[in-house]
Amino acid sequence: MPKLQKVQLDPCILVIFGATGDLTKRKLYPALYNLYQDGALPERFAIVSVGRREKTTEEAREDVINSIKQFSRTEYIGEEEDLEFLNCFHYFKLDFYDSERYTELKAKLEEIDQGCGTQGNRVFFLAVAPEHFATIALELKTHGMAPNQNSWQRVVIEKPFGRDLQSARDLNKVIRTTFAEEQIYRIDHYLGKEMVQNLMVLRFANTLFEPLWNNKYIDHVQITFAETVGVEGRGPYYEQSGALRDMVQNHMLQLLTLIAMEPPVDLDTESIRDEKVKVLRSLRVDFDDVVRGQYGPGVINGQQVAAYNQEDRVDPNTNVETFVALKAFVENFRWAGVPFYMRTGKRMPTKYSEIVISFKKLPGVLYFKDEKLDPNLLIIRVQPDAGIFFKFNAKKPGTEQSIVPVSMDFSHSSLEGINSPEAYERLLYDVMRGESTLFTRWDEVEYSWRFVDQIAEHWQKENIKVITYPAGSFGPSQADFLIRADGREWHGH
Ligand code: BG6
């Protein structure tokens, strides 16, 4: 994917709907501050935080400072130069359903245009619960804030984009009445992570890997996203979602497309997206190869934690999964017969996201007679400590025949310094410069839902119950059997 370059950015106003929400506080404000520190904001720029609560601009700026102090990767300096950043901030109180009030929002934005020279260009960032997406998009159109011929408007939409294919289609239809596809930026924050952006480079810029990247040399692929957190007060959302919709439909399938796609004809956005869609269209799963789990009580980092069904605002009889493991196949010429094992869960013993490419063993003629010998592994660690590790076999020094696995490690931090940009910095920057490669196109969303819907429908039809696993474990033992039945093991166990 294209390298982050400092380009001259068009003047614009970033309008954040959801000023007091968690995402704004934890991610957006700190990301904007870091972009400011890096000189990567437009010269003529303003931010309007839109929220339902009554607040003065001073109070809203205080929120910004607090969020930077708490969550920014760089320290808040608080000196004169930061005032320039804070001066970009405005607050606007709006009940999303108060249609009249949008007229005043429009006037406010135009007033800022006059003062800041932002020329009518807008990024509307919908950092709100999904049920408000459609209303806001329609009100923007009704009040003539988008589209507008003499300037550009873009809309950024957070996940979840629908709850299934039908609701995603309905939502898309409404948003498309206001915005054209190329104005819509559907966020998948995993695409903003450095190591995920590195996947294409790793594959297509290295003679060592690309010729081997197929079913002749790769035995199987594993993708693990493990989290230690529970649902963290998001019970009502999670009860509607579950791990399949929350993680597999978006983050996991996006990574899978980047691992499995054919080389695009070009590095432009649409060429890359075209190849990703083909992968999603080729995906197959057997329902018997899907494990559905839910955490019970247990211990994480020495601390006793409650079961999912004891969490705040979660139904005690809930059948929502907090863990999914599955085996899928990409049925095309490159990947036929290569299993892709995926698993994701909350309340696992450690937090990490990694991809493991396990290469085929050599014929058991000389060394591979010994079943214990490890195959070559390429491990792409997305987080924490992003890096790439290549495991191969070497002779143990001082012995005659003993073979030991050794590892070549590339730690991402050794290249960039440990303070590399956060995903939202890259994503916000890309929206402002109109670069949409790291966002998902409608057909990617559509095919991801098709894949996920068939599993969800099967669960519902067959009344598949979740299997309880203790918090602090790697999910139900059925997830281990899933891979063991094929004579393989999850990496790192
Ligand atoms: C979000 C999910 O999209 O991703 C959360 O809604 C999950 O449930 C989060 O915790 C994980 O993101 P990260 O960047 O912490 O791996």
C-alpha cells in the first residue's frame, strides 16, 4: 500500500458526530493531536465536535486536553503551540433527531469557513451508535450540507456496518442517497495498523515469499486475535453482535483477504479492492468446522473475573458467543486444499493478534523423518510488539545431528522507533487526502456479510448453543480439536 507521504492537504472542517463518545475520547482526539504534532493536518483546518450534551467551547477543549493526556502516544505539551491546535476546536450541541437544528449547524460551519478559509470542504465522522447513521446522513442532505458541487464532502462510518447483509444493504441505500460510494469511508481500524499495511509489501516486494505463497508450499494459515478484555460495559451492543459479527465479519476477513489475494494489477485503491473481493467470493466453510464459545468465570492476570452472562446489561441466559474458531477454505487455484484456521475471543490469557503461515514439511528422507521437527513458520505479529518472525531449522552447535528451530526476527519498533503512529492517525489522514485504500468498499462488506450470515443462520436454525470456556483460557477445547483433527496445533500452545 502507498507509503504515508506528507502531501499538501485541502482545507477542510472535520465534523465529529459523537463528541462525548468513547471512540472520540480514546482514539480521535489523540490521533488528531499526533497528526498536528507531525505537521500532518491541513493548514486551514477546524474541528467541530457535535454532541447531545450542553457544553461551552472551553469545556469541550478541556475534554480534548484530558483525552490527550490520558490516551495520546505523545505527551501533551500544553504550551503556546498547543493553543493553536485547541483553537481549531468548536463544540456544537445537537440532538441528532432535531431536524431544525441542522440548519444552525450548517450556518455554524459556514461561519467557520469564513473565519478559517475551509472552503466548504467537510469530513463528517459518524462516531455514534449505528442506529443514528441513517438519520444523520439524511439530515445532511436535507439541509444541503452534502453533496455540494463546489467543494468536497466525505463521510466516515464506524463499524458495525449493519447486523447482517439485509440491514447492511438498507443502511447503504440510505447513505447512498446523500453520498456517492467514493465519498464513503467505511472504517476497519485493523487496516490502519502498521503490520497490516505491511502485508502486501511483505508478499509482493520479496522474492523469498511470493513464489512460495500458494498451496504447493503452504500447509495452512492461522489467524488469531486474542483479547484479555471482556465486554467492558458494552453489553447491549455485544448482545446484538457477538464475536462473529464483531471481529470475524470485518477485522479477520479483511486480514484474510490481504493474505490470500492475487497480486493487484496496480497499487491503486480499486485494483486492490477488486482482488480482495475475489477472495471473499471464494471463501467456503463447513458448519461443523465452526466452534462457538462464551466465557464463564475465571482468572486473568491473577484477578478473578465474572462470566459473560454476569456482565452489566447482559441477559443471564444469553447465547451470544464471545469466542469463535473456524476452518475456512479459499477455493481458487492458489489456495485449493489449504485450511485457514481463525479464532478470536475475549477473556483469553494474553492480548495479541497474529498470522502464522505454516510451510509444508520437506519429504521425510533426510531430516523430516523425525516428526518432531518443526516446519518453517512465518509469523506476522500485528500487536503488541509488531514484527515478523521467520522460524527455520538449523544444526545445534557442538552436536553432530541435533536440529533446533531458530528464528530470524524483525521487530517493527527497531525500524520506526517504538512510537509508531496509531491506526486512527493514518486513517484520519487518509480521509483528509481522499485516499480510500484502507477503507472497505461496499462489495467487500457485502461478501463478508454473506459469509458470516450463513454461519449465523445455521446457528439459529439448528439452535447451536455456546460452549462455555473459563476466562483466562484459549477458548473451548473443541477449538483445539478442530485443528488437532487435521494433525496440526495452534501456534504457541
Ligand atoms: C473492535 C471491537 O472493532 O475491535 C472490539 O468492536 C474489540 O470488541 C476491538 O475489542 C479490538 O481492537 P484492537 O485494536 O484492540 O485489537
